[in-house]
Amino acid sequence: MSRFVGVLSLLALVLASVLLAGVTYSQEPMVVVFSASDPVGDDRGTGNYTYPTNAVFKPGVFDLTGFAVLKNSTHIALVVFLRDLGGNPWGGPAGFCLQHVQVYIRTTASGTTNTSTYGLKVSVADDYAWHYAVLLTPGWGEEPAPRGQVSAIYDASGNLVAMAGGTNFTVYADTSLNAVVALISKSVLADTENVAGWKYVVTVSGYDGFEASKLRAVGLTAEEWRFGGADTYALAANVAPLVIDLLAPTAEAQYAMLTSYKVDPQTLKGTPAVVKGVPAPPPQPVTQTVTKTITQTTTTTETKLTTTTAIVPTTVPKYVTDWTTTIAVGVILLVLGVLLGYVFFRKK
């Protein structure tokens, strides 16, 4: 019996080592490498779009207000800020369910790029042709978007790079910030050492799990589950954009891009609108000696940047496992368990 108890004790210690290792997490701080604001109240697509009429679509749930990119030694975080997440009325596993966010990333690397989009009915300008497409969706099921409803990353050739739910890619809603956050391991992306030089196209659309594209439709007039305000010819030619808000410097710039589609009224054949994103900001010069006027300007700029970064999460979320620490703790506790077991059996 005593030997049996000793074996159980040893197994318990080993199990404890594994469990303790499993809750050892990385809290390495992150730094902001890119941030841009978007005008409030421009969640009108082409300038004429209106929200679906169901009360669940509260004002601001599709209003993109900013975008930030953070990094540390292991991860890159994409943070998409909204005026109002709108809660999570349908219980999306990722913490949101009304929005479908897409981020197209152009790195500084060479190689294959793409200008198409995943169901948005717009194209990306050549100088923003992307290397990675990040689709952020509510997360039901086990299939990647747009075939399924789980957030996914694709490369320019259409290959699935990562699907949310594993250790390499996590998507969640931060309700305190009204933000959707994508946390991506650097191991799945190329050119991460030059992330400060990447360019981004960021779109917010309505999420609809019943549509093949997982994007909520737009029509001439708004209905309970459909946006309104689309152009008749654009609808006929199937080029009415499904973008409700686009990261752009002004509302006018957004409306101009989303109405840049062309339709032949005779044949009703069309070409989609072309959109651009926001480039990385130029490096800020560092100087030791400045005049009084320049000092005042610098102070104003720094205050603005501080305000932006203050609302961005600066640590890796607690549920991202630090595997180096995990393995180290597990090995240490396992050795202790074996030693204690040896001492116990030796006394017997």
C-alpha cells in the first residue's frame, strides 16, 4: 500500500508540474510601431450607406476610429478600434459578433503580392498590394473564414497561414477599449524585423454567417438585416462595395475611394473600386538642440502620440503561453518530483 501511495504521490507531482507549467504566461511589454486615427461618423461606406434597421445595429458599431500595431520579441498585435463594439448579442466566441474586420498587410519584402480582397467587392491599389490578409470574425465552428467563421490569415497566394485558436494566432474583443485585437506570433509571418515599415489597408464590414462571404449585404434601401444606400448601377454590376468604414485620413477620401468603381450603363459590366490604406509614418528625427518654436511643436506632437498609445494594450494577453518558461518550469518540477519519489522509495 505504501508503495502504491508513493507512486500516486509521484504522479501527482508530475501532473502538478505540467499544470503549473500550463499557466505560466508571457507578460512581455509591447511597443507601438504604427498608429492611425480614422474620422468618427464616417461609417457610411460610399457616403450614402445606412445601417440595417434591426435595433441590434446600434450607432457606431461599424465606425472605425483607429488602428494600431504593436510588437515585442515574440508577437505582433493588430488593434482595431471602434466607436462601439455593440456588445456581443449573439455570443461570438471571440467576444464580438456584429463586425467583420479585414486587414491587408504589405510588408517590405519582395515576392508574390495580391490586389484582390475577400468578398469586399473592392480591389487594393498596386502600391498597397498585400502579402498577408487577416480576416477577423466572431469565431464559431472550426473552419477558417471565409469558408467558415474562425479568424484566419492568408498569404498572397491564398494559402492558409494561421487560424485563430492556436498558440500562433489569437483574436479577442477588448470591451474596455471597444477594440478587436489580433495577436500573431512572429513565427508565422515573414519580414517581422521590418514591421515598422509595413503598410495597411483596414476595413470594417457587417458580419453575416449566412452569406458565403460572411459579409452583410447592401441594397438600395436598408432592411432589417441589410445595409441600404447602394447605387443602382453598382448593384447591377455587382461592384457595390461591402465596406462600411475604411481606414483613411478623411471621410471624403474614403467616400472617393469607395465610389471609384466604374459601370458601363449599356452592358452593366463593372470594375470594382480601388482602395488605398495608410503608410507607415516617417521616422521622427531626434535632436538635442531645438529652438523655442520647434520645442513647442515637438511637445504638441508628443502629447498626441502619448494619448494614442495610452489606450493601446501594452502586454501580451495572459492566455498566450510563454513556452520557454513553461518548459523550464515543467522540467524543474518534474526533477523535483522524481527526487522526492526516490527519497520516499529509498526510505521504504
